[in-house]
Amino acid sequence: MTAEEKVDIIVRAAEEVKAEDVSQIDLRGKTILADYFLLMNGRSNIQVRAIVDKIIELMEQAGEREVRLEGYVRGEWVLLDYGDVVVHVMQPEVREFYGLEEFWRSAPILDTRG
């Protein structure tokens, strides 16, 4: 499965459970970490986990399993690593504090709406 196909599934999952402020950062040519970072907000640790659960469910249905899952228990910032796509599901204050969009400001932020 291509990175772009993974992004499409993840964005659809996020939309289904009302994730907020979904951003897609195109990291191709900027780092070997991943081709894309997807960032999104959940209003509470419960919603953050619900978003992560839906992403995992739809990705598994498509035959993809995460390489790594971090932060699920706390539900403040959950990282899902799918190799070429890394997903960050955060509560808004955590996202603002760490400022990943600012850190990767030299990379294009793409529109996630179809």
C-alpha cells in the first residue's frame, strides 16, 4: 500500500470520529523518518483513544498494522507509526506546546479535505 493510500484511510477514519484540525505534512525529501506526518486533535483522552481505535480498525481492514503505538494509555499524545506515515493524535494544548507544524515549517502542509 502506498503512503498516499494510507493517508486517505487515516484521514477518513479521523473524520468518522470527528477529529479536529487535521493536518498533513509532506516530509518527502526532508527526512528519512517518514513521507508524511498526520496531526489531529481530540478534545479529551477518551476522544484521542477513540480516534486511534478507528484508525487502527480501518487500517487493519485494509491489511495494514502499525509498526509502533505509543501514548495510548495516557491519551494526551498518541503516536501511530505506519512506516512511511506517522500519525500524531493529540489534545489541543499538547499539540500547541510541542508545535510540530512549526518545527517542520519548511515542509508543505497539505489540505486533507477531499
